[in-house]
Amino acid sequence: MSREEVRIGVYVCHCGTNIAGVVNVEEVVEYIKKIPGVVVARHYVYMCSEAGQNLIKQDIKEHKLNRVVVASCSPNLHENTFRRAVAEAGLNPYYFQMANIREHCSWVTEDPKEATEKAKMIVRAAVERVKYHEPLEKKKVEVKDKILVVGGGIAGISAALVCANAGKTVYLVEKSPSIGGMMSRLDKTFPTLDCAACILTPKMNEVASHPNIKLITYAEVESVEGFVGNFKVRIRKKPRYVIEDLCVGCEKCVEACVFKEPKFYDEWSFGLKKRKPVYIPFPYAVPRKAIIDPESCLYLKYGRCKQTCVEACDRNAIDFNQKEEIIEVEVGAIILATGYKFIDVSKLPQYGYGKYPNVYIAPEVEVMLNASGPTRGEIILRDGRKPKSVAIIHCVGSRDENNKKYCSRLCCMAAIKLAHLIKERTEAEVYNFYIDIRAAGKGYEEFYKRVASEGVRFIRGKVAEITDVALTPEEEGKLIVRVEDTLAGVIRRIPVDMVVLMPALEPATGVEEVSKMFGVSVTEDFWFLERHPKLAPIATFADGIFLAGCCQGPKDIPDTVMQAEGAAGDALALVSRGYIELEPNIVSIDPEKCSGCRVCVGMCPFGALKYNEEKGVTEVIEALCKGCGTCAAACPSGAIQQNLFKDKQVYAEIAGILAVGGE
């Protein structure tokens, strides 16, 4: 289209007072009207509203516009909104350009006169570049209708069930021998004190028996290739040395093991009890299948053992020759639900964990309270006594400038729940040491007040140290909590029998490798990063990959389940459509200009460029290209051009900024 044929409509948004409170929008409109090619220029209070969009549609038809510029907020928010409006009026949506005069102008420029002049330049630049826009079309790519869920905690379980109940095949991968995650260790959940097992075990069993769910435990994702809608995933399943299809979980092999007494660290109970080399992770494990630990089994480690477990198994389920298995699947969407872990509080010596036997971390106490735990739900100290006084310390490592600056969210309520359960089962004097009580969820404040009314003592102040150095006869044989009571304004020393630490949450082990494998960004604390905290809190910058649960950041069970089901909804929306549309702002390579230097190949962060050995040139994998422009900027021969950012468009925009009309 020649320059004379261009007919541009320009619309300047007030954005309430966000823009109009600083920028003189009327002056900007009058200035823009004088630019060659501008047929109509208007300003409106909210261009993103239905009335604002209708204004654009009417002008396209009445004034025969073939280019549209909207000067408003960030394209991240409303570029698609205006593209749709332009398309509904019969114009190619890529004849539209958005000028950001909010984030780039009114919000960062205090002087109204300067802001107005800057807005003129930004809008003029958009007008000059849109003259060179070309009609583009989205491409459709077929989508696989299967979904991968990584992580078998309550988040992964919830997401998998929603997807499976919608009729989609789901691969649920869990690195542990059983699904259930951290919730499988809980006895009660706050604030209703529901039985955790009563909530979780039906869901675990439903996963195992669901015809649409392929459960892959004791396995990890090894590699991910492909792109949104067409991911190729390689899963490495570790050997159990037990044939799962034959094992019925009778535990005869466990009873017959040559180790008559358990002596090895039990992962599920955080070491509060011991296990044998052959074991079932916990009583309601799913799958309830035995597993043999190669690090502690005499036969697997040394090749010498009576193999009494083999003799005891009448189903011939034990197989010491079992090898790692590689499973390859193709899926259209991926949900990451890799969870969290607790920080190592032994690195905070002031709390005495690992030094004093009766200093526990909260997850150990949760297991102790569990009816399936080592003490069958009773609070028993390591010396066999029941505690008569217990200190629960909040924010161990959380909200700490020297450790984790963030709040771990669930700790306050978990501590209050533990206070209630410990007092209920031991009648001990219970102290809660807190910085602030954060009880923001439904029913949380009421639960806090209920526990406080039960006689649990709440002392506001950060604990300085735990020591066993007694200064008075009353402190002899006790653990001493030294704390500044900020409400009373005094330093206190409180002797107790037991200390419970509420450790900070942090991302699960291996999160850096997982983020690189899936192409997902992370925060400075290595939580997975969502696309947008408000507009896209579940999606990631890697199209087709969604987040569920605590892998994105600390959250309680209700929020985890909500996000998991939301992630399942997003994944279902993607795969159920059958195809995806790819944005056309991708690069193209002129094979006549390409020298085959491969500079661009190594620079592409998305793996979208591949060198063709036969032709001696680099080619674009369009479905992987995200239009970042890195390769176009790096190409020494100028062979790479990017749609919407071609040289003539960029030069025209620069000319507009310099107010030379793009000539």
C-alpha cells in the first residue's frame, strides 16, 4: 500500500486520571491531527471499555480507516483487546499499533508539560511506524489432547483428577515411591480440624484407579522437547526391584527381611522412625507397593544376602534385575506441581536444632500427631516423656533479612493448629512466640481466637536463642527460650520441655534444573514465576505450561487446590480446542542472505533456530519462536527480519520520535 493510501485513526485514552491527570490529552490529539495520513484523532475516558472499542469500529467503517493507533496503557494489558476490535470491524488486526503513554509517560514523568511533549513523541512514533505495517495471519498448529502433571502432592492430584474427569488422558509423574506429598503426613487441617487422611486418601485412591490417569511414581522428568500443544517428554522411572503388577502390599517381604529390626532413615517420618531396606512408604501409600532401597539392601549393595524376602513373596514380585525404565510421552499441556521443602534449620544455630534432642521442626511434630506416625498420634519426647510445657516458634527463617525475606504464609495457622493439638493431647502449657499473627483466610481469625481462649499463650517477639544453660533452679533440665516480649517491653526466659520450630518454606530440591528443562522463569527466591500476578497467575512465559500449588510460592491447602483446579482448567481449554494459533510476530530468514554462520542458533533462548546441514543455512521452527528479536539483532548479514519489527518499521518509529515525519 502506498503512503498516499494510508488512512489512520488515532485514539488517546484518559485512563481515568492515570494519563489525563498528567498528560494534556486534548493537546496531544490536536498535534496528532496535523500528521500526514491521520484521518481522525480522538480522546476518550476509557478506550478499553465497550464504548471506546465501538468508537474505533464505527470510525473504521465511516472513515474507511486502514490503520489504527491507540495511545493508552501497556500492550501487555490491552493489545489483544484492541486487535479484536479492529478485526471485528473488518480490518487486519496487525494494522493496529499501541502506544504506551501510561507506564512510559504519565506514571514516570511528573511535569505535565514534559509529559505532554513526551506523549506527542510516543504517539507520533506509533503513527509513523503503523504506516509500514503489513497484513499478517496467525497460523494454526494441531494440539495433542493429553496432559502431563509433574508432582503428586495435593496440587498434582487435584489437577490430574479434574483433567481426567474431563475425559483427557493424564500422565501423573511423582519422584517419590508414593503420591500424597506433604499432606500425607498431616493429622488435621486448619481451621476446621478435618482429618487430613479422610480428605486425601480418597483422592489418592481415585487417582490410582482412574482409567484416564497413568500414574508413574518413583520417576522424574529427564527432558522436554517441542512446543505448546506438542511436547515430547522423556521420563526416567527408577527401579523398585518389585514388580508393581504382582505386588499386593502384603508386607511379607518386609517381615522376612534379614534385618529383624528397622535401622535405616525413614523419609516419610523425617527420621522419627526407622525402616528396613524393603518397605512400604506409609500405611496408606498409593501405590501400596513394596520398594527395595539399593543403598541399604545387602544384596543390591554387596551381592550377598540370604534373600529371605524373595522366599517370603509367594507372588514372585521381587526382581533384583530390574533396571531403570525410559518412558516417552507426547502431551499438549504441562502442569508443574513440584511443591516445596522446609529450610535446613540446623544452619540457624541459635535455635538449637540438632544440638538439643527435644527441639523439633513442625513437620516432625505433624508426623508424630498422625495416627499412622511412629508414636500413634501421641506427643512423646525422645527420652520417652510427655512434655508438660511446649514452645512453638514462628517464622524460623521467614521474614528474616539474613534468610528468607518473604512470609511463608501457612506457618502462623499451622503453629496455632499444633498448639491446639498438643494442648489437647498432653494438657501441656503451650507458648506461641510470633512476630505478627497472619490469619487472613476464611475462618482463620476465628480459629486463632478459639485457640487463644483455650489457654494457649501468645507472646509477641522474635526468639533470640534456645539454650540449656540454667540460671535458676526452675530452669534445671529444661530448654530455655530467650525472647524479647515486645508488648510487655521486657526480655523473658521461659523454661520448657519441648521446642517446635516453624521453618520457612523454600522451593523443592532441583528447582533450577526443572526451570531450565521446562523453560520456566523463576523469582529471585527460585519460586516459579507466573506470566502476570493478576491477569495470568497460573500461566507461565512458556506457552502451554501452567503452575499449581506451592511451586509458585507458599500457600495453604485451600489456595493450593484452587490453583490446581484453575491450572487444570487452563490446560483443558488449551488441549480441548484441538489447535492453537501462533502469533505471527516471528522471524523469517532469507536463505539468499544467510551465510550459515550460526551466530543466531546459539543465541535463541527458545531453541527455535536449527541449522540445515544440507542447505547450509539456518531455518526457523515457527512454533517455537516467541518473537523476542534476539537473533534478528545478532545476525551479521541482515538475513533475519521479524514481523512487526522490520527495519523500515523501526526506522519510521525512530524518525517519529525525532519528529521528522518518518521521511
